[in-house]
Amino acid sequence: MTKANAKQKYEMGQMVEWTSQANGNVRTKIGIVVRVLRPHYSAENVSEDYGTKSRGQRNHESYVVCVPNPDKAEFFWPRVSQLKPATRYLPLVLAKKAEKDIKVFAPPQ
């Protein structure tokens, strides 16, 4: 963890962002913290519970983040050193289009 983020804590429902790279593509992801994990929580449990491709464990508090898209929600277990409070807000709908009970997360006032 970098010194800048070493003491940064996030709460359930907080919007965060981070930049990731895969296959030569760099993307900034914006999502909502949906679970706070204790130190040494097993990646196998995170993978099983949320369908992430996580491995190993982290020796510090970490977070599962939901990044919604129009078809389904995706869950990530990003490195805490990469997380920061979201600097912009995107309207996020956490439900499939066909569902009647749609939950919308509004920006903080």
C-alpha cells in the first residue's frame, strides 16, 4: 500500500474509482463498496461469493466493489493502494433491466 492510501478507509455504499490495465487496455472503473473484508480474508471466499478472479489474501482491510453495467453487475477486489474516492459521479442502476425493483444510487448531496 502506498503511503498516500495507507490510512484511507472506505465504507459500504461509498463510491470509489481505480485504474486497471489488461490486455493493453487501460480503464478507470467507478463502483460502489459492497463489502469490507477483514485482513487475511481468503480470495477463494471472495471468488466464490462474488465471482471474481481473485487469488491469495491481503494482510490488511480490503473491499469488494460493484461496478454496474446495463446487463449485469461485475464485482472486483481491487488493490486498496489503487482505490480513491470517486471524483465524478455516474448514475448507477443495480438491477437487470427486466426487474421491477430497481435500486438507484444517487450522488451524495
